Amino acid sequence: MNIAKKMQSNTKLEMGEGELDVVVVGAGFAGLYQLHKLREKGFKVKLLEAGSDIGGIWYWNRYPGARVDSHGAIYQYSDPALWKDWAFKELYPDWQELREYFDHVDSRWDLRKDVMLDTRVTGAEFDETSRKWTIHTEGGRDFVARFFVLCTGFAAKPYIPDFKGLDSFRGEIHHTGLWPQEGLDTAGKRVAVIGMGASGVQVVQETAPEASHLTHFVRTPCLAIPMWQRTMSDADNEEMWRDMPVDMAMRFKTFGGFNYDFSPWGVFELADEDREEVFQRIWQRGGFWWWLNNFKDVIFDEKSNRAQYDFWRKKVLARIKDPRLAEIYAPKEPPHPYGVKRPSLEQNFYEVVQRDNVDVVDLKRETIECFTEKGIKTSEREYEFDVIVLATGFDGVSGGLTSLDIKGVDGRTIGEKWSDGVRTQLGMATKGFPNLFFLYGPQSPSGFCNGPTCAEAQGGVMVKILENLRAENVTRIEAQSDAEEAWRKFCLEVADMTLFPKADSWYMGANIPGKPRELLMYPAGLPAYLEACEKSIAEGLSGFQKA
Ligand SMILES: Cc1cc2nc3c(=O)[nH]c(=O)nc-3n(C[C@H](O)[C@H](O)[C@H](O)COP(=O)(O)OP(=O)(O)OC[C@H]3O[C@@H](n4cnc5c(N)ncnc54)[C@H](O)[C@@H]3O)c2cc1C
């Protein structure tokens, strides 16, 4: 270690951290919950965060139109000390309101004093003698702790395709997940948006009305659902507060951690007109209800899934006049089964893309050849832009973990270990990395689960594990190979019973060249997941080796 680095790392003692029980990484819903709960239980904890403020993805994703697709009432912590006097302004809050929410959480939980902002973790090593992790950060400061809990989220690694000539563009170019904190004025500008996941839909919708011109580059359409956004009246918030205890209790009992679940019927168990009526009723609720409160077999059965797609398409076609746009955004043949790629919510997206100042490029017919000084050259022509928005997604779920230089006991990183597929025990730990846990990561409900619900459900399991280890005076815990092979087998077998493997989605790791193609989420729903975790805890942490 060079002298400068040594001096920097010594500053940890002057800063008064001393011996830490736990270092948590990431100041989103999951990490902040860990900090709060572990401190409450008497652990000495510090939280390291790469961003300049708390809020997790809502710190980074502040592009125009960024908002959550879970309704606000369910997208918050369950602590009454927080929700009892928190009123939402909109049914689906935007990034600004969510940042205000995190300030509110901090005002009640007093979090910031133990959060080190602007502190990006780069790597770590485990010392077998002390049974502790030394954690390295950008800038050279090191932290030492017995346990290392990574709450780095599913979107820690933005993905930018390897476009030829990307650096030659002379205008503004930004990935949605790395949007300039000071904002970006797109009024009167020529804007390109590449991509159509949740971020692509939101940026197009928000930016087109003020840009002089917007070009949307679409490869696979997102099969978007109406948000039916509205402001929250006093009566709406009163109703939310009244229902909160029941709704919060229900979250852990549903597949996706919401206050609703799939219906008990299969699509073809109902007569045609009844089925249509049910579809219509769910459609009217909008939002994720259309996805996760639909017939129970839409995710498993192709024919049922097609019925859901056809209903969706009929609704969307009624809003698109131009047949070319209709075939791009709502094609006759579904691009993949409905709902096996995350459907985003929209407000007036299908109207916005028909504006006179919007062009849509179908990347299945016209491919991007390269970026130029002035814009983008496709197989057809060169387009000129002032601003290019890369709504190209993330190396989701596992990318934040696999990109870190965290060395396991055999010298391999997590990325090297998972190069031919993810292996975990309970989606929380992986063999070779003792005393290291990760939340909202692969083979856990993560991407299938409402964020704050998962932060509390899986976060509660994490806290129990650490409390049990402390009670037993265990200083080393490591996932076992046979347990993680069994967990992997279960996840992949259940995945194969669903339609998820049929889409090239980030759920399947298929948006990243070279990434193993496998379902990255635990696919049997939150209640089954929690049952498996509780079983392991009841058995004295089966699937782990303790010492
Ligand atoms: C655009 C977008 C829309 C979303 N919409 C929804 C939605 O509608 N509903 C829903 O339930 N979920 C949604 N999500 C998922 C969202 O990730 C979760 O809701 C929730 O934010 C997860 O919280 P978390 O604490 O696990 O992770 P995050 O909120 O992602 O927080 C992780 C934190 O870790 C930090 N970090 C990462 N790596 C490092 C490092 N090496 N060193 C230091 N710090 C690091 C990051 O800076 C970040 O602050 C959305 C995600 C995105 C990106």
C-alpha cells in the first residue's frame, strides 16, 4: 500500500468509526432499513453510499418524467411513525416527491449521521484470521467490519450498448440512470430517445411536448399499461391512512409484495363475456393491477397469456391512428408473452408519439450504424440531434455485485464465480464469501417484488440472521455448495414452468451481451421465499456453515 493510501485509510480511526459490526452499502430502501434496524438492535453500523444523497435509485434516476410505477401508498415503509403524517401529492409520485419522502424518513429515523455519502465501494477482502472484511472505497479510505451487507440495488450498473462512435457526438448525451443532478433543459431542442423500458416511456412522454423535435428509437415495444395518474386529494390520503395497517400486513402474503395478488381463476374458466368483464375491470384500475392482479394462469399458459395480450392490444389500438405506429407499438403478433418483460405505466404515451414533432424509428427495420458528431447514422439516413437520451437499461440485478472487486477466500470475485450462472443460498449469500450478504439481488424476489416490501421482508430476515449469529457468538458464516446448487435448481425449474424464459429481458439477463441467460429472480413469490428463509433460520441457519 502506498503512503498516501495508508494515510487516507488511517483517517477512519480519526473519524471515530472504530470497530464496526456491519458495513452496509447503498442508501436506498434496503440499505436504509438495514441501518435503522441494525442500529436499533445495538449493532455498530455505517452505511457507504456512492451518491451525494440518500434515496437510492431516486437519487440517480432524475430524468424528465422519472416516477415510480408502484402506487405511492404501497411504495413506502410500514413504520407508522413515518406514514401517519406523510401525505402523497400524486398517486404515483415522481423522483422529487420520493426524495422528499427520504428526507422525511431521515427526519424520523435520524439516518444521515451514519451514512457516508460520495463513498463508492470498489472492492474488499476477507481476512480469515480476524474474520473481518476490509472494504475499499474510491479515494482510498478503507473500512473494516465483521459483516458486509450489500444493498446496491438492481440498477447499480447502467448499460450502454457498444455503439460505434459514441464519443464523437458533440451534443449532450446521457443515460437515464446517470442523469445530471442539475437537470437538463430540453425545451426547443432536437432530442433522441433510444429504448423503450420504463425510463424510455417516461422520458418520451415528458420531453416531446417541450422539445422542438423528438425521435424515438424502438427495438422491442414495451407493452405499457395506463397509470391513470391523479393528484391525491385530502380524502385520498385519509383513505390511504385508514387502509394502511391492512395493506401493509397483506404485502408479505402476495406474490409481488403488493396489497393484491393474482385472481383465483384461469382465463378460460370463465365464459367469454365474464372474462371480458373481468379484463375490463382490472384495466380500469390500471397500473400493476393489470399485471399482477390478473388471471392466475397468464404467466404460465400461452393461450391465456395471448388473451391478455389481445385485450391489451385492442385498448392500445383504439388510441393509435397511424397503422405504422400501431404495428411498432402494438404489433399483431406479440413480441413476447405479455408481462414477462416488465410492463411500464404510461399516462399519454400513445398520444405523445403521434404528435407532429415526434418521429419513431423501428430498429427492427432500420439499424443504428454509428454515432456521428451531429447525431446518429442509421442504415437509412443520418439524424441530427442536440440531446441524445440513452434509455438503454441496466446490467440488472447482478451487475452491481459482479462488477465489484470483492475477493472471496479463493481469490475469485463474485463476477468470476457467477460467470457461468448465479449461485446463492436464499438469494442472499454465496459460497466463498463468508460474512457477506446481499439484498434485492439475484435469486431473491427483487425485480418481481415491490421495492420497499422487499427491503422490509428480506431485510427482516437479514436482521434476524445477524442477531442469531451474535447470540450464538458465531463470527464466521458461509453459504454451502449443496444448498446453493439446490436453490439454483429450484429457481430454474420453477422459471421453466413459466413463460419468463421466452423473452429476451433483463429479468433473464438477456439484455447484456455475454451474460448467462437465466431467470435472475426467485420465481415462486414472496410468501414462498419468506417461508424458505424462516425454515433455514428455524433450523439454525441450514444451508450455511457456521464457525
Ligand atoms: C427507473 C426505475 C424505476 C423503478 N420503478 C420501480 C417501481 O415502480 N416499483 C418498484 O417496486 N421498484 C421500482 N424500481 C426498483 C427499485 O430499485 C426498488 O424499488 C428500490 O429502489 C430498491 O431499493 P434498494 O435499496 O434495494 O436499491 P437502490 O434504490 O437501487 O439503492 C442502491 C444504492 O446503492 C448504491 N450503490 C450501488 N453500488 C455502490 C457502490 N459500489 N458503492 C456505494 N454505493 C453503491 C447506489 O448509489 C444506490 O444509492 C425501479 C428502478 C428503476 C431504476
